[in-house]
Amino acid sequence: MTDISVDLVSQEKKVWAGSARSISAPSVNGQIGIWAGHTPLMAVLQPGHVSLIATDGAQFDFKISKAVNSQISLSEIKGAISGEPEIDNAAGFLSVDGNLVTVVADVITPL
């Protein structure tokens, strides 16, 4: 079974990086699950729970949320890039490219 490489990055630092079997995150369109071989994807994330299963079977859980006092939010950056209006509930985004999954969020807190 092929694994995925996962990076979880907040505004402050890289919170977690490693190989995983799967990751689940709260997109603005509902919970999304990613496994190896997933098609390329970009998703806007809302505040909520991110869960991943590492290759050794250990489960890691995180809470993502919007920054309270940031100068500019990730949703404003997305809106500026895409020309779309800001998504008020956005806390970050998820990118899938090959077997690399990147989660970038305002705040990521281990649970």
C-alpha cells in the first residue's frame, strides 16, 4: 500500500510532517478524506477537526481555526488570488498533488 506525505502548516510553524495512510479535513463543502492515489485537489477549509492515520497506525488529531488577530486571513488571500469574494468561514486550505498533501491553516492545535 502506498502512503501519502503530509505537511500541516500554521501561520507560525510546521506543526506535523510525515507519512500517513490517510487524512480527513473539514472543507467548506463537507468533510473530505484523502488516501494515496487521490486526484489533484484544492479545497478551502473551515474551522474543525483534522485527523490523520500515520503509516505506523498511530492516529493524530488537530483542531484548525481562524486567527483571532491576524493582519490578513488566508481566505482574504484566496479571494485576492482568485478574484472571488472572501469566504467568511475559511480557516485555511488543503492541497493534494500526487501523494503530497499540504494543509495550511491560520491556527493548528494538536488535540
